[in-house]
Amino acid sequence: MSPWVSMRAFHRATFQSFRSSRLRFNVSLIQFRAYSMPSGPMPTEKIRNVAIIAHVDHGKTTLVDQLLRHVVDAGFITRVMDSNDLEKERGITILSKCTSIMYDGTLINIVDTPGHADFGGEVERVLNMVDGVVLVVDATDGPMTQTRFVLSKALSRGLKPLVVLNKVDRPTSRPAQVESDLFDLFAVLGATDEQIDYPVLYASAKQGWALTDAPKVPMEGPPMVSEGTGMTPLFESILNHIPAPTHLDHNKPFSMLTVQISPDSFVGNTYLGRIESGTVNVGDDLLALDPDGKRVGDGKVKKIFSRIGLDRLERESASVGEIVSIAGIKNGGVNISLVAAVGWGEEGPHPLHTTPIDPPTISMFVYPNDSPFVGKEGKKLTSQVIRDRIYREAETNVALKVLPGPTSESLELRGRGVLHLGILFETLRREGFELQIGPPKAVMLPDPDNPGHKLEPIESCTIMVATQFAGTVIQKLTLRRGELLNQEEVESGFMKIEMDVPARGLIGYMAGEFKNDVHGEGSLNHIFKAYEPYKGPINTGRNGALITMATGESSAYAMMPLQARGTMFIHPQTQVYAGMVIGESAKAQDIYVNPCIKKQLTNIRAAGADEKLVITAPKSMTLEENMAYMADDELVEITPTSIRLRKAILDQSTRERSKKGRR
């Protein structure tokens, strides 16, 4: 038996042992690394850099799982790229990530991108380091809002697309119609003749197969594919259709544009990017240049890493076209060019071109916590600590913009949407921060063609909803200044609605009202379209609030009669303070209540038995739902263990005087 076969048999046996003990998948990847990854630089013609792009829930991450499973034979790998805790909990991709696969002697670098519109900044920056994209489209839903967004960005960069119609095994799939809609979308987005000549594959990422020919719908069963070749057509299409980065220059000195920063406790920050020219070796001296060419940092290369799965492989050198992480640079950042310190001649080093990303559309103010419960649940409280952490986030989160707030201790954060900012606040609370945030507002811009008037962000919305609820949704969004563009029946009992709606009209609607309107049978997705003239006032009137007048612990005895006043947000035995919002009033006006009254314990007995206390379950809202729900005069208090809705001015008399002053 040859040494190669013996080693492979040993690794197989070891892999089965780890699998039976249910260890994590990255342990198994280490075993395959010895014969799966190259030790030195790869020839440029043997490299493919491709991004997987799609609308949310169209199967993009599952497809990446199958590609990895096909190569490393790890049948239990699921959602390998969604390693972040919030990604696992919410079932969505938040951060772009890169992995590598060796297939038929070719190194395929795969970048998994988010599918939600609020994280479009992650998509925009990683497209700079790929030469082609795999566009995944649900064979039932067809092109959606994020499909249009990511495809337009890819086409504008001249990337070659490869289309995968996913979930064709479903009885509701309609591949012929979806193909037609996709072709129209390519034409509308101005695809070149080369880009519009894209191959189409038909796949089921969940079952692990891809086909080059359209199957009959509905399918009677899975297609006949031999074991181990289920995703082979997709691999072959990537090799044949996605170009190698041969246009990059070997002869120039090293240069790389960073797209992501990862902290490392041993070597400091590592900077991820594609090498645009030259070769880099451990020990080389590099400079860090901002987009304007200003030198912002430097350093000596300590480590070079490439990836397989989520495991890092240390390298001594890497060459043009490869996607690697470099450690040892001081004061680097995202969209910073790392260039060789020598070899540029008289011209000297210059920064690489960066593509500007779309502007943020939602603004929120952040304040240090000043409630009566400050410091009881978190350890990071001061405005300076909060400010430093947010500015560090802005260095890597390119879609986030930080501005000074209305007070010296506050900041204004601008992002892509409520979810984009909500993920940041959720991350901060898990790190031990206490802070307060104001209500989200649309970012308005002055109209250059009409002085004294404003422009507001408009969102392109795609709504999938059960037919019987379509009229209600259209009516509600029309009242919020929405404009109906198209509606069609996409499958039995479901409608696809396309509307343009002002961003401020969606803030309060998506969090709860939409779910009630569609009885859980629908989805609303949106993407920034453009800034257009102000559409006029929107009356999204919310009922008043139930505001506590007392500080203490709520009791079932006090809360039972309060249930007739509105919907409660808290349980009995919850710590509350004066000015805290504990429910929504059944009327338009705010109502002041005392949920802390206790039953008097005396030695006087009533003739009958005590009344049984029946408390209805309170309405529980997530952080994003609280952000969308709060009124203009309210704040959300965020701590590691609690999320509380409160009035910005806690004192009742001061608050009433403030209202009169505004009138």
C-alpha cells in the first residue's frame, strides 16, 4: 500500500472517530488540510475568486455548506459560515466570510455574503476582491429586492455572473418564469453582452445536488446523481465560467485592499483582502495608505494566513490573485491599501481604487444610561467608553457613519436600517454596555434643485403575502405614502407586490403591524432605491403609553385592574421606575398608573374567598421592535439583562411643562 493511501486511510479513520464523538466540524477540516491546501503561492490561472450572492432565505449559506461537504466529506456540517452567535440565533448571515476549497487542482476562494438589505455594506466591500458571482435565486419567489441590489453591484463592477435556481424540487417552483424574470432584470440593470450570456443551473441546496438541465416540475423524486457528484456541475461551471485573476500584475510591487479586520489575541489585527499585484512574504515591510494616498500606518508582516473552512493555514508567502489575511500592520483599517514599502520607483506607492458604497438612510442618537437603575446590570457605562467602542466599530463597519450628537455625551449613528443598527446595539449589550437610544429617523438631505425643500430616502419593497391579506397591506402602505408598482400571483394563494415606500413609513410598520395584518403569512423586504422629494407628512398614529408613577416592584394585585387600560409590556415582580413605559394605552392619550400597589395584609377577614388573580401574558418585544415602536419623546434603555422603554424626561411635571412649551 502506498504511503498516500495509508495516510488517507488514517485520516478517514480519525475523521470517523471525531464524528462519532460529535466534535465540531473545524477539527475534521484540520485533518484534511494536509493534502487539500497548497503550501506555496498558487499559479494565477489556478485560482477562482467567487462571491455567493442572494436575497435573504434563498439558500445561499446552505449552498456553501454543500460545497464544503462535497470536498471534505463531512456530512454533519450545517451553516458552517454563520459562526457568529447572533447569526446562529437569528438564522441570517450578518458578516461576509471567506473560505477556500481545492477542486481538481484549482483553488476556489468562496465569499459568503449577507442576504439582508440592512447589511448591504458587507456585500459592496467584498465584491472588490472577486472576479465573478454565483447568484442564487429561489425558483418559487424569483428575483426579490436584495437580488436586484446585489446583482446591480456585481454588474457595475464588471463581474461575470453564474445563476443557480435553488429549491427547484419544491412543487411550487416555477423555473421557466423565474428565468424569464431574471433575464428581464439583467437587461434592465444594463448587463453587457458577455454578462447576460450566463449559464443557469438548477439545484436543491438542502438535498445537495445541482443540474445543468431544468427538471420537470413537480419532481417525482430527487434526480439520479451518483454518490459524491451532486455538486459537481456547479464546481465545473465555476471553473469554466468564472475567470481567473490573470489580469492582475505579477511584476509590480505588492499591493492589497483590505476589506475586513479580524482581531487575534496572539498576533494582533489581521487584514483580509485579495492581493492585487506582486508577492508578499513573511518579514516584508508594508505601508498602509488611506483612499487619498495618505500614509496612516506601517509594519512588518508577521504572519500570512489563508483559510479552509473556518480553519487558518499559516503561509510563508502568497502571490497575486490569492485572498489572504496579513498580521503585523499598525493602524490599518477597512478600505486601506497595504503596499510594499520599496520597489515603486520615482512615483512612489499609490492607493488602490475603492468603490463608494450607498449612503446610510436611518439615523439614531445614542446616550449614556441615566435611568434610576444605571450601573445595576452593566459595567461599561460612561460616554467615553461607549464612544470609543462605537468608533472602533465604525472602522470595520463601512456602512455605519458616526457623527456628534446634540449633547457632548451623545452620538448620532447612521446606518442602513433598524436591523443594521439593532445588531450593533445587541452586540454592545452582550459586551456589558449600558446605554440609551432615541427613536430611528430617516436621514433627510437638502434638495439642491429646490432650496428650502428636502429629499428623503425611498425604499423599493417586495411583499410576498397571502392573497386575502394583500389589500390590507397595500392600503396601509399607501397611507404611508407608498406607491404601488406591480402585483402578481406567484403561486396558489400568494401575491407578490412591488411598491416604493418612504423609509420613514416602514419604520413603525414592519416591526409589528405588518405581522398582524398578514397573520404570519407574508414577508416584506426592502432595499434603498434613491433620494426623492419629500412625500409629505405620514400619520402613523400610535396609541398612548401606560407610564408608571412609582418606583419599585410590580405586583399582580396592581396589574390585574390595569389590564383594562391597555396592553401590558411587563410581568408581575418586575422592577420599574417612575417614567418607565410599562404598556400601550387603549386610548390615544398617555395614562399614568401605579403597578406597585400591594394588597394590604390585615387581620380582618372578608366574608368570601379572595378573588383569583388572572394576569394576561404581556406583549414581549425584541430590541428591534422596541426601536421601531418608541415615540419621539421616548428612549430605549439597553443593558446586558434588560431592555426597557421609558420617557426621555422621567419626571411627570417636567414632561408636561415641556409639552406645553412645544405647543
